[in-house]
Amino acid sequence: MRAMLICFLLLSAGAAAQNYSSSYHSCDPVKGNWTQIEGTNFIRMPVISLARPDTNWTYPYDRHPVSSSNETISGIFFGSSCLANATVEICIAPLNSSAFLSAVNVLDMPVNINCSGDPFRLNSSGDQSFAVPGKAPGIYALYVMERNATVVLSASLIIVAEEKITVEVPSEIPAGFPLEVKVQTSNRSDGRSRHYGAFLVPSSCYEAANLTMTGNGTRQGTWFAINMGADSVEIPGDLDVSMDLLMDLLVFFPPNSAVALQDTPRQEAELYLITEPDWEPGTYILTSAVLVEDGIIGLEQVELELI
């Protein structure tokens, strides 16, 4: 989940291009304009919603795929009925936070998109499956646009890792015992400093988590409220991602969670997360990541039982 929050707060540079207006989304994925990205390696999402006087929607999917380098990106666009048999363009551009937040109606400004799209003809329901060429590792935005009218119909985050990492972890562990996590990458060490990380949190925390965006249409007037049960933290929309912000997010998570970090240029790492005897038994989510300065080597999420 932390990776997805970073994606929403990330500020990326992007060249200005053709201006597109944006159409309001609906919270109904069948009648509205939503894109469901497909894949095999999924991470859980918090409930994400936008609440403004003129716009209200909730992102309808609770899992988001992580693609590997140059892996074909496929999905389904669920368009409104008025788009029946229309031709749309689908393009992928490096994530620019201003363009992305404008496309999903958080900001009131033109959407500057620096990419060319492939045409896809929608069916009689306004829907269509699609597949587009993969990308190099990075964080991108996939836009669905009306071909002959400069309108953005849908915007989705695309996370591309260098590879699918291997995570070895027991399926269950007694409370109070250390959890050993072995994370391995397939590519050999190339000398880059690799940041290995593993984060354990109760599954119930994911079910209770939500990210709400509010504001007046400007970046300075935009706020992100991260809620988990009775606890919440607010982040201004004009705040850059920093290590201090990440540490604030870590402190925000519940007491029955654990994190382990290791920096090494090696191809693999062993991480040990400390659990406490009084932790409540049940299903926990383990998120493992391997990061470098300029991107994501791998991101994997598994479930295990605390007994």
C-alpha cells in the first residue's frame, strides 16, 4: 500500500504537450469510464475516493497489478453507454502528477499529455479489451481518450518493475517469533545500491484503510487524508515526497506491524521482522520490495498466518 500512496504523491517532470480536457468519472465501473488493468502480480489498494463539491467518485478496484519490464500491458476499458461503437486512443506516458491529478478531476487544469495513442474501437456497450506494448521500468499513467474530441475518459497508474522478485517466507508463524524473509532477484548485481524492504501488516488494516482526496481544484488547496480505523493523517497536495514523509507514514501504521530494511548491492537479502507475543492471530500481508535510486527492481505481496 505504501508504494501506491507514493505513486499518488509523486512529483514527476514532464514536457508540455497537447491539452486535453477531462470528463468526470462515475463510481459505477459498468456505466462509468474506468480502466481495469490486468496482470498476475497484484498488490492491494486502499479505498481511494475523491470528494469535492462538483465531483465525487470512488476507485472501484481493490488490487492493482505490477508489470515487469517490457511485459505487455492489457486491460478492459468500461466506457459509458454514450460511447457505444466509438473509437478511443490509449497511450502510456511517464507519470506527471499534475497531469494525472487533473485527469481524475483533483486539479482544475488542462491535462498535458506527452504521448501518442493507439486506436481501439469500442463495442456496442462502450467497452473494449486492449493490449499495448510494455514499458521500461518506471511509474506511468495510462490514458484513454476520445479520438476526435480532446477529452480524457480514464486515467490509471501503471507500475513497471524490472522483474518479478522471488520471496521465500513461511506460510505461518507463531506470534512472538521473528519472521525470516528471503528476497532474491534474478538479475545479477550490477553494482547499484539496492534497497531491500519488507513490511508486515494485518490484513484487516488494508480492509480499513482509505485515501480521501479533497480540495478546491488547486494543488495548494488539495489534501490527502489517509485513514486507518480511528487513526488518520493529512498530507497537503503540494508536498514533495521525502524520507521524512515516508517515516511519518511508517509511524502511522498500527503497533502490530513490522518493517525491515537492508541496503546492499547483492542479488539477494535476508530480512528479519520482529513480531510480539500479544499480536492478534490471523491473516497478515507481507509486502516486499527491491528499490534502486532510479526505479523499482521488484515488488511482491503475499499472505501468511500468525498463529
